[in-house]
Amino acid sequence: MGHLFEVNWGFVIANAILLASIYGTLAIGLSITWSSLGLVNMAYGFIFAFAGYGAWEVAQFLAAHGMRAGPMVSVLVLAAGILTGALGGLITCATAFIPVHDKPNFIVRGMIATLALSLMGNQALMWWYGARNKSLPQLFGTGKVEIFGIVMTADKVGAVVASIGLLAAVLMWMRSSRRGLEIRAMMMNPAAAAIVGIGIRKTGFSVMALTGGLAGLASVLLSQVYYVAPFAGITPMVKGLSVALCGGLGSVTGAVIAATVLGLNEALTSVVFGGQYVLMTQFGLIILILLWRPRGIAGILDKAREA
């Protein structure tokens, strides 16, 4: 076990930034879904894996036609992951949200329905693609860049920039478009939004496509480090949900802060103790935060939650 004073802090910070950007993307999607639809989307594991295979299929198609590397390939593979994730979100909405959203005990029914969809979807991917892992091409090159004394590889820089870019585009769309404003109204007050004619079904499809696209991006970015596999989305789903709970479900700001804290914890734990202890320290930290702030970190920032 290494000593804390011997830690390469540049390496830790670089990994923390990467993990925070990816897990934060997942957590923000979960938070938007919860605050607008009241749904804890447990189908993220399926959407994540489904998007990974969508990107892999496009990468294979491009490789078969002689396109193996370059900016165009990177853009197309990223777009394929995002669009396939959005499609997975639409499937989830149609099969696990719309049928139960107006039923008693919707929160529990929704969790069970989305979890069932995730398990069935993962098994379907296993049946179709088999258990062998798939790999995606390097989308951001193999170079290195030094930022404020911290050396970051091209894949990490690309992942951070892609995550921040897509999140910024999503938030801008939610502030400027009609559908985005409807989603924000649902997030602020679902009952009042329904009174003024904002339909939960149309909004639900928009929300699930939007958050599915975020999961698709996270899938492609994590697949640069790991692999595409039928059950590859289980751990990211658990971590994304943990970040969302830690930050305060429904709070985008809380999700960003929690992703930063937990990303730093994971990166530091991996270096000091080893990767096998990451989940232990991560959930221990989450328990401490929730004991201190039952509503999550966002309770520190939002005085309305202090009551």
C-alpha cells in the first residue's frame, strides 16, 4: 500500500476529472428524470450497454469501408452512441414509464418496471452478441497534453471536453427551446405544469430520449477505458445513482459536486489502496454524507431544503 505523501497527485487529479465528468453525466440524467417524471430509472444499465453496442456497430461498419481512424470516425461513433442511447431511453419510456406513470405506488412500480427492462435487455444483448467483450477504436488519439502541470492523455481530455460540451448543449436547450422549458417546468412543479397543459407523456419521451443520450455518451467514453459488454452498464448505473443520491436527487448542481467528490475519492483510493477497495470507500463516503445531509449535498446549497 502506498503512502499518501508519495501519491502522484497529478495522476489522481487527472483521473478524478475524467471520472467526475462521466459519472456526473449519468447522475445528471438520473436527476433530470427524477425531478421531472418522478421516476428512478433503473434501466440505465441496459441503455448504457445498448448504446455501447450501437457505437460498436457503427465503428465496425466504418472499418469495413476503410475508415479506421480520424475526426470523422470519432464524431460518427460518438453520435451513434448518443443516438442509440436516446433510442434506449424512448424504449424505456414506452415500455416501463407510460404504462405505469398514472398507477398507484408509481415510484415503486417504476423502479421495478425499469429494473425488469434492464435485466431483460441485458440478457437480450447477451443472446445476440455473446459474452465476449467488444472494443471501440481510440476516438481522441494517443497524445498527451500538460494542463497546469497535470499531464492528461488525449482520451481523458477528449472525454472531459465531450461530456462538458454535451451537458452545456443540453442545459442551453432546456433554457431556450419550448420543449426544454416544458421539462424545466415539470422539474420545478409537475402539478402546476400539468394544470397549464404540459402533457406528461410527450414530456416523458423528451426527457427519456435526452437522458438516454447522456447515458449513451457516458457509455462510449467509458468504453475507451474498458469494453463494450452486455452487463457493462451495471456498475456505471450503480455509481451514477449513487452520485445522484449523494448530490440530492433532482439537483443538477448537487450531482456535479457529488461527481467531483466521489470521482476524487475513487481516483485516490485506486492509487493508495487499490481498485478492489473503491466501492468500499465510495459507499462509506456516501453513507457519511447522507447521514450528515439526508437530502444530499444540494441541501447545503439550497436553503429551501433546510426545513
